[in-house]
Amino acid sequence: MKEEHPLFFKILVFTVLSSAVFAKTYSIVEKNFIDEVMERKPLIEKNAKEYVKKLKNDAQNMSGESTISATKSYVYYIDPTYTLEQDIPKYNRYGQYEGVLYKKGTQVNPIKFIKVIPPDIVIFNPCDPDEKSFVQKLRTTRYKDKHFLATSTMCKAKDLVKDDLGKQAFILTKNIKEKFKIKETISIVSVDKSVNKIKVEVFNAKKSK
């Protein structure tokens, strides 16, 4: 093999080193974080105010799931029994595993295990004068010495706060509506231990005055 000329090799190395040493460089200048935040402060404050305003507006216009006013009064029951999809383990008071408490496939009715009956759920539309009047009457009769959970349907939050009844009301969620098969108001959801089922009483507010 023909040996490369030493002078050529020296010229090549000199050229590479010269490019590396004498290449043009640029300094990296970063803004001070505090200075940058202060520059953006007006924009940040503006965006924050708009975001808070949007949240407030959304909250005021929030309402429960839609329902219709009942045209007649009736009662129906819901069986809360469900089937276990996996084994429920059993542990002693020391946290030690002692086997299976309930096997997969076992049917369980939670009402059989509760010792304290939860308060009734009264679902109504506070923006409907008849339904509102009906529930106000319930407070002095059926629930005179008993607590209940007032739950609002389509009435907007900003309208709920106009009286004490509305201020105490919860919002009817999709989950609750589907769980108790709520379609009409007024609906009163309660636990009936005598049959271990959930009882739903539907009232026509106009006819039940």
C-alpha cells in the first residue's frame, strides 16, 4: 500500500483544528425568571380573572339532571342485590389473611348489612312553584323531626340560592338518576328494611297539595 505523504497529513490536521478553534461562537443569554414573570404579570392577571369569571359563571348555571313533573302518584321498588365479580378475602383483627369471606358469584344485598337507615332523598324541581311548595310542606309534616336530602333537578344553581330550601339542596347527578331510575318528580327515595329494597315514591305535586 502506498504511504500517504506526511506533509498532506499535517495540512489536514491543521485545517481541522483551525476550524474548531476559530469557528464563530454565539453566547446564550437567558432572561432572569423573575424579570420574565414580571413582564408577563398583566397577561397572567388578565387570564386568571377571565378563568375565575368563567368558573363562577359555570357554577351559577350548573343544574341537575332533567326530569318531568309526574302526572300521577305511584310507588316502585329497586332491588340493590348485586353479584360479586371476585372473591372477598377475610382478615382477622391482626390483618392476617384467613381465607375467603365471600366467593366470586355470591349475591349480596347491602341493605341487609346496614344498621343505620340513611336519610331519604327528596328529588324535585325547586323552580317549579308546585313542587317547591310540596317539599316545603314536607318539612313541617313528614320530615318535621327527621332529616332528608333535598336534591334539585333542572333548576340552575343561581336560582337555588334564593331561599333556604334551595341553599340546602344537592344537585341530581346522572349516576343518582340512573341508580334509582328517576324519571319524574317529585320522587322520594328511601330504604325499606321490611323488604330489603329501595323504595321510590313518586308524587304529582299539583294533585297532592
